[in-house]
Amino acid sequence: MEYQLIKPNDSLSDFVDSFWMLHNGSGNDKEVVIVPDGRADLFLSQSPVQPFRMALFGLETQPEKTAITAGALIFAISFKPPGIEYILKESIAGLLNQARLLPTGFWDFSAADLSNFELFCKKATGKIAEQLPGKIDERKQKLFELVYASHGSLTVKEIAEKVCWKERQINRYFNSQYGISLKSYCNLLRFRNSFQQIKEGKLFPSEAFTDQPHFIREIRKLSGVSPKVLHKNQNDRFIQFSRFEAQ
């Protein structure tokens, strides 16, 4: 399994987490587990048994077993939540743990764009730059700055007080726009932030988790396995975990 990941330039960093590619050149189908990471992905993909297609994947809240077919090639844009609202200009509330195909020719992408990852990133950067908003809601901007800076460890009450936005209104916004509450989204970021320590074999809770049982429970809930099993990452089963290692 081959991975590459490129971070966006500073002008896109509020909206885009990364550009990445995945290629299964092993000659055999590869069973994997997709784990939640708090991102929504725009995929370009094709394989020997599947023609070129584009799809938008919403947020995941649970692990999903799937298979990467032999020869499959995927290029993707991983969006932060503001990128969905301000760049793609739509709600993904209905895409929780789901995906939908995008129309042919979306952003002028085609199978030819899968020939070179760096050129794909350059083209995608240009397309996203064309959609950059002149201004975004200051409360939302500050909210996401706090959420990302704290890796999801702040409570909804703390965030609401800092951005001067009622908890009920925040959760209404999150549920209508992304399909989950702010608390649930913070849990995803906290889980993702634990990847590094789990990768290093530090199988104990950080300050973001109450205690060891809480840590194990949350990791098992979102990955389907214990921190110890996730650390082993046998045969590249955990795609996001492996992508993190490639950074």
C-alpha cells in the first residue's frame, strides 16, 4: 500500500486538512478498517474493475470494514468542516457514515488527473482558491480555532462562553450542517489526536481523557479495537492510522 500526503498552503488551511493519495499496488485486494478522523473527503478513484468516479464522503462516527481492490488508485481532498460549508457550499448532515457520487466533470476533474498526484494537488488548490469566501462568520471561525487548537479537549460550555454563542445554537448549527453535535465532533478530534501516542506505544490516557477505562472505551468505540491492537496496525488495516504515520 502506497501513501502520500501533502498539506495545503496557508491560504487554504482553515478549510482543507490535506491532499492525499492511496494506491494498492500489491496485486491483491486489501482488507482495511476506515476509522473516523473528523474530516470529509472528496475522492477521485478508479481501479481495474471500477471506472473513474468522484464521490463526497461525509463525517464518520464509527469504524468501517472495507476492501481496497487490487490496483485501486485514490486521490483525495480532506476538508475541515468550514471547507464543506464555505468551499463546497453545502450541508453534509445527510452523509453521516455515507457517501454520494458527484456529477461528471465536477471541478473539471477527470481520470486524467489521476496520472500525477502533485499536479492533482496543484489543480485542486486552484479550484479551491476560486471558491474562497470573502468573509466567514467570526463566531464559527473562532469556534473552529478553539476546537482544533485544543484537539477537541474543551467542553461545549467552555467553547460557547469563549465565542459568545449559546450551546443550543451551536449544536443546532452542527447537527444541521454536519450531522453530529459539537461534542461528538470534539470526540472525533480527540480520538484522532491520540494516534501519535498510540503509534509510539503510549497506551495510557492523555489529559484529554478522564482515566484509563475512558481512554480504552473511546478508542474501542471509534476504531473497533483496543489501543493495544490499534498500535500493532497489522497489515496496514487502519487506513487513517497508517496515513498519520506517513506524514
